[in-house]
Amino acid sequence: MTTPRDNLISWLRDAYAMEGQAIELLETQIERLENYPEALPRLREHLQQTREQQTEVERCLDRLGADPSTLKESAMKLGASMQGMMHAMSSDEVLKHALGSHAFEQFEAGSYRSLMTAAETAGEPQIAQTCEQIMRQEQDMARWVWEQLPHMTEQYLRRSESGAEAKR
Amino acid sequence: MTTPRDNLISWLRDAYAMEGQAIELLETQIERLENYPEALPRLREHLQQTREQQTEVERCLDRLGADPSTLKESAMKLGASMQGMMHAMSSDEVLKHALGSHAFEQFEAGSYRSLMTAAETAGEPQIAQTCEQIMRQEQDMARWVWEQLPHMTEQYLRRSESGAEAKR
């Protein structure tokens, strides 16, 4: 038997690990982003936001008398799958980065949507509120990447047509 | 130098491979879905839709005098990353499946959004139209999964609290 509170703790730990992956992903992207400098301010802003999200999740765990230190199996599995996605994105194609980021932000948004329900069911409305707030931030970021796609694609095609430095 | 047409062909091949992954993913989900039978009709419908999408992509390649048979490196990389995600989802947790599906459908939607621009730039409005249509189908499916999340989470928590058969 697993109580809603047990599941909530377990999923918040997953979320903590997920934010760790998000931070790594954003740092890599910011480092590699050569040909789309106009995206840097938003990426840096979201990196800062992501660090704060991780702290928020830690506070939620704290409120439940738990800590994020115990790496659960599912968190590690998630890590492995995200690593796969990041590996696919470590090609220098800014477009693949963007497609991966969009999907990753959506994955995060979905996780927090599920966490909201878990927090409500466990009688933790404050945690539910935090999860909703983070969910909206992830959705905003996903939408922003989505909006960039046509312009990024055009730019990529133009660079690609003009020669060798095009792949980035 | 890579022309917009070259990139379009290359990305349509990626999309063909991606739809192949989507078919595998949906077949696995349909097979494993024990505790959420109400989702079956929509999943089966989307499986059928996905097969048609793959055929549509093949027709686009055909129109460009290309075929999907040459597996490109990037398609294989994508395959590997999706395999990672599917591996994470091969745990029997219906919720992780749903989170992964949502992200995957969003990944597909983003890919077709980028493909739309590529097709327009390559002077292929008919292909752009096909990509837009598929993009909307992926968005619809992603939205559907998104809408299921709270209810699925509740059901999961209830089963989880009632005992051992809860993980599915």
C-alpha cells in the first residue's frame, strides 16, 4: 500500500531530478548557441527560473519532512531517457535542440500537472499551488520555443544553403 | 551547400522514421494498457492515424523523387533517443506512459511545424499543407493526453493506495 503522500514525495523527488536535467540541458544549449544569439536572453532567464523551480521543489519536500537526496530508480530511469534525448541533441543542429527543448518543457509541464493532482489528493494545497505555478512557467517556455520554430527553420535553411558553417 | 530541397528530403526521412517509432510506441501502449481501458479507443484511432501519416510522408518523398528507405544518421539518433524514452516508459506505470506520450506527440508536432517552413521555402506548398495537417493531428493527440492527466493521476493514486496491483 502506497499512500498519496508517499507517491507525492516520490514524484517530487523525480521532479527534483528532472530540474537537474533541465539545468544541464539549458547550460549545454546556452554554451552551444552560436547562430541564434537572439534566443540567449530567454534561455538565460529560463535557466534562472529552472534553478528557482528546483529550490521550490526542495521546499515542498521539506514541508513533507522529506529530502531530495535519495535518488529513486524512476528518477534515474528518467535521467537515462533524457540523456538519450540530450545525446540526440548534442549534434550541433540548433533546430534539433529546439525540437528537443520544446518536447522536454512539455514533459515537465505534464509532470507538474500530474503532481498538482497528487498534491491535492494528499491534502497539500500549498504544494499544489507551487506545482501549478511551475507548470505555467514550463508551458510559457514551451510556447516560446514553439513560436521560434518557423524563424529558426528559415535561418537554418539560409545558412545551410550558404555553406559549410551551416550545421550549427 | 545544402539546398532547401535537400533539407526537406532529409527531414521528411526523419519524419518517416519518427512515425515508425510512434507506431511502435502506440502498439506497446495499447498492449500494456490494463487499468485505463477508457483510453483504448483514442489510442487505436491515433495508431490508425499514425500509419496514415507515415504513408502521407512517403507520398511527399515520392513527389520529390526520393524514398524513405535510406536511414539517415539523424533519424537513427532520433530513434535512439526515443528508444531511451520508451525504455523509461516500459515500466508499467500508466502515468509515465502518458507523460512520455504527451512529450512525444509534442515533439512530433514541433517537427512538422519546422517541416512546414522547410516545404514552403523549398517551393512545395502541397507538402507544407500535408505537414500542417499532420501537425494539427499531433497537437490534438497531445491535448487529449494532457486532458487525461488529472483523472489518470487520481485513478493511479486510488489503485496505489489499495494495494499491490497498483503500479499498472
